[in-house]
Amino acid sequence: QYGFINIHGSILPKYRGASPISEAIISGDKEAGITLMKMDSGMDTGDIINRPASIKIEEDDTTQSLTDKLAVLSGKIISETLPDIIAGNILLTRQDENLATYCKKVTKENGHINWQEKAENIERKIRAYIPWPKSYININGHKYQILEAKVLTTRNLTPGQISAKNKMLTIGTFDYDLKISSIRPENKKTISV
């Protein structure tokens, strides 16, 4: 009777597709949001029902923490908007196709860290891939998930070079060193460095 309504985890038409929340973190966006839209036959192309709502992305936000925050925001917005939808008091807004961007489905392979990338990009991916697929490296045939890292201002190491000194684990990237704070060895519990 009212059509099908979708709550999408971005401010449409930005980040249409399967992974808008992780994409916002990877891209270094300062805020994330939700959009209510009427579904149509396209990929997140339906007319927008509400004025999109947004929240700030904190420096330590992961996809998990941001998803939780957006879920609360979604509940608030949908509960406020449903009465207007039922009463027919909504003004639909067509999406601007010229502003549309798409994000791909995240795969397990996306989690493999490439140390030739900039430290900032690696740190964002580490946060974006929590809870899945988690960022990881292979050392001597063993997989280690990197769960928390911080970009340093030093450039002492070459990309992929590991330093373990003064109770600190540091790995070189394309530009700056990356301090690893939390790691999970294969088939073991998460440990702090």
C-alpha cells in the first residue's frame, strides 16, 4: 500500500551499494548518515523521503561502532517519519544522478594490508574492516589480525619493515610509521602489544 522503504547507511546519492559505512571511514569522511528512500528497481536509486540525518565520525570509530550509532539514529528517524508516510504527508525528492557514487561489497581479500599504501589509508582500513573481514598480515606463514593502530610522524622504517623496541610494535608504510596497539595471532585471543 505504501511501497517499500529502505533505510540506507549513507547520505544518498553518495555511497550507493553494499558497504557505505566502511566506505565513509576509508574515505576519511568527517560524518556519516542515513537516508530513507522509496525502493525502486535500481541499486539505492529510489526517491528520498526524509532530509538525510548525519552524525560525526570519531577518530576511533570502526564500522561496528558507527553501525551501532547509525542504527540508533535510524530508529529515531523512521519512528518520526512513519506517521507522515502513512498519512501521505511526505515530499519525495529525486536523487541527483550527477552526484551518485557507488561502493563495492567488501571481501575477505580487502583485509590484507598493503604496506606500500599511505599510513593514514591503512589505519582507516583497519577501522573500516572491524567487525569483518578484519585487516591482517602474514608473517612466516601465520596470519595476524591488526585491530588497532595509530599513524606516527616518524619515517624510520621501509614499507612492511617491523620494529619491536621499547614495548612498541611499529611497521613501516609508504610514508609514515604505523604503531600497532592491538593484534590477534591466528587462532588465539586478541592481545595488546
